[in-house]
Amino acid sequence: MLFQVVYALCVLLWLAFPELKGHELLPTVFPGFKMITVGSFIYGLVASMIYGWIVAIVFVFFFNLWPQLIATVPRQRGIRAN
């Protein structure tokens, strides 16, 4: 949902301020994207949803895997000075 909100805000900002240069990134991120058509806007929403799910899946995978990886790494103990 966050990716879709950011995408919609970016398109709305482009409609309000077309002279801004940051919106040139959208056709790069979404191949085949045209800035002003309704079909392209819907395509961007769907693609941003898919990108969001991919990021969520990768994040959850590593978030759940990280404690197990840390537990398997032997802890190094510092050398104590006597």
C-alpha cells in the first residue's frame, strides 16, 4: 500500500508541477509507462503493488532468518587480562 500511495502522490505532483525533473524516473521503474494515460496509471498502480509485495517478501524472509543466522555464528569471547 505504501508503494501505491507514493506512486499516486508522484503522479499527482507531476500533474500539478510538470516542470519537475524527478518524474522522469517513473518510465524507468515501470517499463512501458506513459505519463498521462489512464491505462498507464492503472498499470503503475498494479506494478507498484507487485514491487511492494516483492519487497515485503524479501524483508520478511530475512527478518525471520536473521535470528537463526546469528544464533549459529559462534560468539567470539574477548581475551581477559589477568
